[in-house]
Amino acid sequence: MPMAMDGVWKMTEDGEFELQEPYATYLAEAKMMATYGWMKGLFQYLQDKCPYTEEQLMAEMERRVDEEGMTSMQILEEFVIEAVSGDLIPL
């Protein structure tokens, strides 16, 4: 299946393909918006099932994402379990 990829990708000196502008920006913006929507939905869902506000949930998730040593899935699983059990942050 042919694809209209002219001008979308460029090969670097190292033989790697690099996404060209404006596609690189579009992709970065799309990922950011998808992440924002997903997290907003998660916080709204959890807010009804835990003693924390959406703002508290967001602040705690931001803090955890900045930590190292855990995968994204491990952070998410721990975050959700601690939120619904009331052990996420001191009340």
C-alpha cells in the first residue's frame, strides 16, 4: 500500500529516520493532548471513588511522574490503588 511520505521523514547521517516539521510538532501536540485528556478522565473517575480532589490527584501524579525507577504502568497501578484506598497523600 503506497503512502504519501515525501517530506515527512528524513534520514540522518547515522541512518536513522527523523520526523520533519511540521509533522514532528503535530505529533508532539497530539500526544500531549491525548495524555491530558486521559489524565483528566482518570482524575474525574477517581474523584468519585476517593477522598481527594481533582487538584490533589493531579499534583500527586505530577510528583510521581518526576520520580525515577518505576515504569509508567507501575506508577499508574500504585497511584490508583493508593487513591481509592485513601493512602495516596495525607488528608
